[in-house]
Amino acid sequence: MGDADGTAEVRAALLRMRRGAGLPVAFGGLLAASRQLRISDLSGTATPALRGLAIRPGSGLGGKVAAVGRPLSVTDYHSSHVITHEYDAAVATEGLRSVMAVPVVVRGRVRGVLYGALRRPLPLGDRALTTAVDAARELEQTLAVQDEALRLLSVARQPTTADPAMWEEVREAHGELRALAHRVTDPVLRQDLLAACRRLALASSGGVRAGGADGGPAGAPRAGLSPREVDVLACVASGATNAGAAERLGLRPETVKSYLRSGMRKLGVHTRLEAVVAARKAGVLP
């Protein structure tokens, strides 16, 4: 499912750190299922010494940050008395002296660590720390969206039943999936989300057909509706107002109203309720 280990997102966060704080070196990674941190991405390094390094919980600077869940820094890594020194050889090979580490925390759990470093033993100022924390927060939001997307995908893949309560859950998941799809940067994950949406919608009209929702290319909505018109109708089906749909989809209320009008025109209806009913009959919504 795309870059499932999150390395692309980590790489983007490291670039933001370096550019925003003027740091010569940045590196980091996410925690594996074993709760062990692995350095997966390097930016500005001169050697591969740090790549793939497995950091045990509590060990070194990053392991300590992962354990305590807050940023830490050392002015001279090799002589610091506040960390353990299992990884001195790799740090020395890269020529690093002053190092900071910032945790990436998603829903109260440390998911990764971002490092910034200098090759001289100089204090890392507030600008560097603030930039690193901001980069970690953006990465946290991205990982949280991906987590929710994967959870909703699992709902989409469960067999549906005729139980009304189950269908309401399916319809709610459909709307959330469509909204999330436009916030996911990984194109493969985005296509997986939209494919799950098509399965949910088609399940209400007799099952999944080959190709897209209208039997044509994958991703082509039925009834001539554009993807954004379907997004808006999915929000309307969940009871959202135009303002609520705009907030969920990242659009202006006037834009939502325009999509809703054009969608109703294509469906040949005149009210929001009629539009939802017609979209469900057409297999666009579950």
C-alpha cells in the first residue's frame, strides 16, 4: 500500500527541518512493531553510517527521547553524561557533535524520532528546536490521517449485511474515506481509499462490477458525476450542511453549493434528499 513504512513522510519532515533551521544534517525514522527505532532516512549526511541503525528503547539520545516522549539535545554527543553511548561509533563516523532529537507522537504513543545535528559542539538554539518540533507535528498529523484511512479501509473490506445499523456505519465510513482520500499524499494509498469507496457504494446496488463504478475505467463515477460532486453528496448523505461539508472537504461553502447544484442537475432532481436517494440508486453512494 504505497510507502507503508512512512519513509517518504519522514524524508519530507527532515527536509523541512534542515531548510527551516539551517541544520547541516538531519536524520530519523519510525518505530517498528518491536518498539525499536530504526534510522531510515538521512539528509545532508556524508556517510551511510547512520542508515539502518536500530536504536533500542532508552539507549542513546533517540532511544531516550522515545522513552520519555519529549525533545532532548546534547551539545557534545561523545562527552554527554545524560545519554548512553552504544552508538558513538556511527555518530563519530558521520562527524556529528551537537545533536537534538524530537519525538513524533500520534495519539499518545511515540511513533518515531527526528534528529538534527551540527558538526561542531555548539548549542542548538530555539529556532532549531521550534522548527524541529513543527516538522514533527506535521508528520504526526500525516501519520494520524494514514492510520484513520487504514482503519476505514478495514471497515470497507468487511462483508456488509442488511442490518440497518451496519449500513449506517458503512455510509459514515464511505463519507470519511472520501474526505480522507484528498488529504493523503501517497497516491497509491489514495487510490486504495477511492477503490474502497467504490466497493462500498456498489455493495448497495448488488455488488462490485468489473472496472469503475459505471463499468468503465476504475474511478469513473456513475451518472456522470465528478469525484468532487460525489464527495459533496457523501457529506450531504451524512447530514452535513454546506458549511460542514466545506470544512470536511477543505472547500469554500460556495464551492460546495456549486458542486451540489451541478450534481442534482445531472441526477435530474431538485432537493438534497432526492439527490442522495438518486445517488444511492445509481450506485454512487452506499
